[in-house]
Amino acid sequence: MSNRNRSLAIAVAAVAVVAVAGGGMLAAARGPQNQSGAAAAPLSQAPSMPPSTAPPSTTQPPTTVKVDATKLTMGQGPQVAYVRGRTVMGGIGKPVKVPGSRDIDGAVRLWDETLTLQVDSTPKGTLVVQDSDGKVLREVADIDSLVGSADGDAVAYGSGDRFAAVRQGGTVYYEKPGGPAEKLAQPKSWALDVLSVADKTVFFSSSATPGGVASLYRWTVGQKTATVVPKLTSPLSVSADGTLGASLPVYTDSGVCSAITDLATGLQRWKSCQYRLDRFSPGNAFVIGLPPDTGGPVGVQSLAAVNPKTGKPIRTWTASVISRQLAEDDDHVLLQWYAAEDVRTSSAIVRCTVSTGECELATPLSKEPLLLGS
């Protein structure tokens, strides 16, 4: 299961114990193929009808699209960082080989540096920072969450025992290119998890008690304290501009409900028991919606692009297994696709277009370990 899906499963379990990176131009340049893998046919040479008498098109894109990566054609590579084997690729910068044998649970590019979150069997996380040639610059112990800004100009990471949630206290870090990192200690927190960073603002979640319901906190870098965002519990994600938050206000034995909240006013825009919300697109064109349960051991079998203003699905994709997902821009979703519920099977990153539903391969099929960036 992906880091984000695993962190959601941890958050859901905690609640249960208590009571728990340009859009339109890029889309035009990519021109994803249809699900059959066939390119669009040439336009007919028959004389066209006069503009005034041409009948309007009645063809509508399908609302639900089945994704079979074995039948897709190759498109442009991911425009965000990803890991294939032990090499970080994608986004800005050349491929960087990651040393060691620990599992890679997150990857971010920060200008000419590559940051990976690596986890051992304890589980215990370590942040590893490498330069453009792959040289290890430094390691930061006890890190268990990592995010990058949408503009690639900042990263935030946290130490909070998020994987095990048995130790109190944590630290939030913020870093720009060239460093050094600024940090904020949170000695009374439990299960601290960094969710978003933009400009000089970091959002993170944590609980006041072990296994308690998490709250959302906002840290303006340079300030000595973080402030709690009211009226939002069990946060899942925060939009890139820091205006919207997705949360999990309802969790019962029968299922979960997610909500979108305006962070400035605390007003809840809508609530849905149909989706477990994930991350927002960079410009808030959509928010990713997953099935309300946590999925299987590797991932889920469907994903939707949901209108953040109305809560209605724009497009839905189904697949054998989707283990991780990310909005590449405001019209494209990247899916970490597996042929079966087994990470040793063939996998690929698939790009799907929200406006049309069409999909293409963003990476070739392979059985090497695969991970979309944080």
C-alpha cells in the first residue's frame, strides 16, 4: 500500500481506537491515446458541410473508464519525481541512483537535490539528501513524512513517529534550496504528519493524545508556534494554495465520510460518504476521491476526479490495482498501476486526462519496484 494510503489507514485506525506539479497546454501537447491504444484516425477527405448547417457533436466522454496499462500507448514521462527500482527520475533533474536497501517511501526534487524518505523494518524513517550526481549530502534520522511544494521551491518534512504512533513528540522542518532547514518542535504531539507546504506555510496534523483524533495545524515559517485550524478533524490533505482542507469527520464500523472545508472561514463546503478524499490538483480544479474503505494490501480499484466546489465526480477510472495517485496538473492524474494485487507483478505509471477520460503510459511496463513521488 502506498505511503499516503498507508498513512490514511493509520489515521482511520487511530480514529477507530478512540471512538481514529501547466494544465491546458500540457494536455494539448500530450494528446493521450484511447484505451484501445490506437491513434486517432486521419480526418475524412469528404467535403465538409457549411459551418451554418454542420450538426453539433453529441459524443460525450465516458464518465467511467477502465484502465488496462497493457493496452495503452506510450506518452510523455511523468513531470513529477518518481522511483523505478532505486533510481529517482522525472520532474526537473537527471536520474539519481539511491544507495542502500531500505524501502523508499517518498521522493521529492528540490532544485538540484533529490530527497528520499527511506524506511527500515522497525519501521523507522530516514531522510536522505543527494546532489545531482547522486552523492549523499546528509541524512536526517527519525523522519516519517515528506512533501514538496507545487512550484518545486520548498520541501517540508516531519519527525512524529507516524508509522508506529507509540512515542510522543515531533518536529516539523521547512527547507528551501541551499538550506539550512528551519524547524518547529512539537513536544506534546502524537502521530505528527506533514501534509502540505506552500510559500512559507506548512500544514501538518497531529493528535493531543495517543490514538486521539487528529487536528490540522498551520505553521508560518519563522513563527515560534503553530496554530490549530478550527472545525476540521482527522485531516487528509490541504490544497496547494492553503485555502481548502480535506478531512475525515465521520468514521464508523459501517464506513467513512470525507468533507471539504474552507480553511479561512471554517465552513464545510460539502460532505461525501461516497469518497475518501486524497490530494488536490495544483489549482484546485479537482480533488482525488478514493473508495471509502482503505482498499486491499496494495491499493484500490477505482479513483475519481471530484469537483471540489460541488462534490460531484468529473471522471472515474477503474483498474486492477491503483496503489498511489497524484494530480500532475489541473487536467491530468497519474496512477501507479499494478496488474494484480502483488507489487511483484507488472506495473507502470499511467496518465489519465480528466476532461476526456483518455489514458496513456507515462512509464513503460516493468516488474521493478515503482513509486510515485510525494
